[in-house]
Amino acid sequence: MSEGSQESALDKLLAYAEGYADFSMRNLGRVPPSLLAISPKGSFHFIPSNLKNVRAKDTFANTARLICLAYGVTAAVIVLEAWMKTAKPGETLDATEPPSEAFDRPEVVVITGEAIGQQKQKLLPIIRTDAGGFFGFGEHTGPKFDNYKGRFAQIIPPKKPTSEDQELAKTMLAAMGITEEALQNKPEW
């Protein structure tokens, strides 16, 4: 796949993820954490059972990496609900306070996308009604994010995996009960 078609696939996947987030918020009131991915074998969708603690978050990120490795994923997006914390103009960000405990934290949906040699991120501020229901998404007016790090970043292998690496990753996924059929059991985008 050429770089131009990868960018097109990533942009398409990011747009799909935004629609997925909107649909989920309107129908479920939340966005299930998800990996959306495109590979030569088709598209994949993986939702972990939970993200209740650090171990579950690490497991989701590592499972996403295994999926990308096993199926030669060329574009991937992770969609998560999160609390966000930013520094006020002229102030330094207090990294000692978790965003979930910050008084003025906004609630957002974070969409992080990758293709070989590319990273894109979109923040969708959640707007709620007075009763707490979902009203819609606002526009993120803060800085543009084009480079990010952390447990949910760099999930696509930096180079094309060998067939042996792919088979090993598929075996590990199968041991976890994650099959290709289950990952592809959703409508194509």
C-alpha cells in the first residue's frame, strides 16, 4: 500500500471512529474503548472487556499491538473516553494530579490514529445536557496534537512483520480467545 493510500485509509478510519463515537454516545451514553483497524485481510474491530484499572488498560494496549502484528495492520485507531487536563495560559501543567481528580477537567473522546510513519489524534469534547445526557461533541480549541506517547501509542509495528512473527501473534491471540472471525464480525466500512 502506498503512503498516499495509507493516509487515505487512516483518514477514512478516523472519520469512521468519529461516527462510531457519536453513535455510541447517543445510543449507549458512553463509548466502549475500541481498536478499529484495516489490514490486507480486511477490517477489524476489538473491544476489551473493561478498562477498570492499569492492568486492564495495559492488556488492551498490548492486545491491540498483537492484533496489528498478527494481521499486518496498515491503519489503526484507538477510541477512548477520558478526562483531560490542560494548563491554563501562562501556567505549568501539574503532572502530579491525575486528570480524573482535577476540578476543571473536561470529558472527551480521544481518537488516536496510526498508519506506517503517521500519527493523528482528534479530541472530541463531550457536551452534556443539564440532566447529564449526551448533547453532542464540541470543537477542541486547544493545541493540535500530532505526536503522542503512552500506552495507547505506537501500536502498529514500525516495520513489516515476518510471517513467523505474525503466526506467533495469532497463536497468542488464540490462546486469549481472540480469533480472526470474532475481530471481523462487524459491518465493513
